Amino acid sequence: MLDRLSRFWIFLAFAIMAAAGVPSPARAEQMSTASSEYQDRASQLLEILKGSEQEESFFASSFLDAIPVTQFRTLVAQLETQYGEPLTIARVIPASNQDGTVEIAYAKATLAMRMVLDGSAPYPVIGLQVTGANMTDDSIEKIKREMEALPGAAGFEIAEISADQTSIMASLNADRQLAIGSTFKLYVLAALSSKITNSDRSWSDVVPLYRKSLPSGVLQTWPDGTPMTLQALATLMISVSDNTATDILMTELGSKAIDDMVYKSGHRAPDKILPMLNTVEFFDLKMPNSADVRDLYIAASNNEQRNLLSKHGIGLSPESIEISNLANKPQHIDTIEWFAAPSDITGLLKIIEEIEDPVVKNILKINPLIPPGDALRWSYIGGKGGSEPGVISLAFLTKSKSGRSYVVSGSWNNSKAPVDNDKFTLMMNRLLNLVAAR
């Protein structure tokens, strides 16, 4: 819920494209051969990844100002930990004399790295970004075994969806109810889109910023009363997992619309997710000083839970919530959460696909959660994730180059210790790459 899922792949991309002021990738048709200066820098890149310590002569000063050598070497070491030893240059794909992709073969994968050179001699590198990874000899069964070995509980489902059927391609614990963190916001998005499709609301409807939550997001710091369209709120809810936007949308929709979407999507255990807590209620119930009401809430029926939230004023005073209580270890993830099985997420994303709302599709693709090079394997990919200590969840709606639509979703919970977000994100990315290759 704290959304530590902060773009793992941007982290691996060294976060340097924006810092170095690198232009967007060239749109020109790829050149057949790389320039001599680009080939030279590609060779030098391989040597640096192997530990040659030539960074000072390789990178422009603007790069090293943004990413010091010690930080760069730490990131390189993390790549080696994840993918094994760098071995050779597999391919150089130029886009211009100064821009292109260098594919580096590691022991466990081939990594695509976009490399951009300065336009003047001696042509130092001003941008370097990991844009994709293709694991060697990978398979869905291999990933399934790795996921089964994770501490706690994990599950995933891969399904091909169409208007008349859902075909399950592969799964693990597909019907197990797991905490999904901010992935629950897909239910809010689907309920909103359904209301708009039925002409009950419009994307252009304006509401004031009238209630605040806590991070993640940005709206908690904006002035009260700021006018917001429903489309802007939905965009922030999904793209940066804004909790304030989420809570306002949940209030605007009302609990019945969200409950109806849970049932319509075929959730197999609606009592596990309903009543659907807003984010401030979620935070409040997990606080140490809420222990008494939390115990009552856990033991209560759905209707009793709704009454308890109202009676005790849960979620009405976000300023009294100390979010640091949730920052370091799992807190009540088996009881105070949003729960869904991977198969439930398949049903939900199938509804979103069937609504055919272009606004929703555009919102979902803003933050695809995977490397840009891997995203290019699809004609469309949109997603939403959620995480907090002990919880990570990822859900993707995709369309292949051949026109087939797929849902790929998965979650990992461990009530005893924080989960490794990066490790699970990579597993899900590998599943996506394997489906895209079909």
C-alpha cells in the first residue's frame, strides 16, 4: 500500500536519461551499421561492465555529476548479481550515429541497453538505460518452480481473454486469496468506467479536492478545493497510485458501485475484500492505537464492519496516523487488506477489456511497470501494481502483435518479513516476455 513498487526497471536504468538531458529515441529507420565511434563505445561499455574501471573516460561529466562512479559501480554489481557475468556483445542496433541499442550477453540473460553519445568528439556517453532483459533458457514452468519456493505464499495466472471465453494458459495458486495492496484500485477504475459508460458520470466532471489521504501520491500536498476532473483523479490513482485521488473517487462512486463491480467481476470470496476500505481507513486500522477496534473489525460480518468504521470514526483523521508504523515490516497483511486471487484479477481485467473505454486503456499504459524494450514486445500493455512490507502484486492487460488479448497477474505475500519486490517484478516480467513470444 505504501507502493514501494517504484519502477524497479527505472532503478536498473540507472535513472540517468532525464538527469543527463538525453533526447527521445530517434524515430529514423535503424541504420544497417553503427558508426565507428558508436562501435568503440559499445566495446568499452562491455569492458566497463566487466570491471575495467574506465568510467571517467567513458561517460560525459554531466552523467557523472548525476550518477557518481561509486553509485554506477554498485548498480553494475547488482546487474551481475541478477544476471551473472557479462560475457560479450550480442548485437549493436544503431538508430543514428550517436544513438542506439547495445545488447550484452550475460551468463543468465541478454540485456538490451540504450546508449546515447554526445555529438562532439571524443563522443562520451551521456545516457545509458537498461531497456529489456531476455533470460536464457527461460520457461513458465521454471518461473513457477521459483515462485513456489518463495517464502510465504505466491500465485499467478496467465489467461487469454476474448469476448466469449477465458482460456487459462498457466497458473499457480490461481484461486488463493492474497493481499494485493494498491492493485485494488483497478476495482475503483472499473467501477468508474462502468458509470461513465452508462452515462451516470463523465470523465470531464469536476470535483474539488475535499479530502486528503497519505502517500503514495501527490494530491495530499495540494491546496484544498483544487478542482479536479474525474479523468485527472483516475489518472493519478493508477499512474502514481495516488491515495487521495483514490479516496475521493471511492466517495464519488459510493460503496454500492464498487461492491457491484466486485460481484460482477466474479470475485470468488467477496467477503474477503468487502467492505472495500479506502486508503485512510486501511492506514488507521493498522495503527497500534486501533488494536481494540481492529480486533472487533476482524471478527465482524460485512455489515458489522461497515457500522464499526462509522461508529469509531475510522479514517476520519489522517493527520493522527503515523505512517512510519507501516514502513519496515508486515502489519496485519492477513486480515486488514484488499484481497483477490489471481483468477479474480483475470475476471476484473476482462471486464475492463470488454468495456472498451479508450480513456481507461490510456490511463493503464502510462506506467507499464516493465522495461521499455520489453513493453515494445506488445502492441498494447497496461498495468497496475501495489506493494507494502510483506506484499507485492502486479496485474497486466496486454494485446500481442498478433492481436490476442492476455491478462497476466500475480501476487506474493509474506506475513513474517518484507518480500523482495525486485525479484518478484523480474519474475512477472519474464512471464510477460514468454507470453509475448507465443
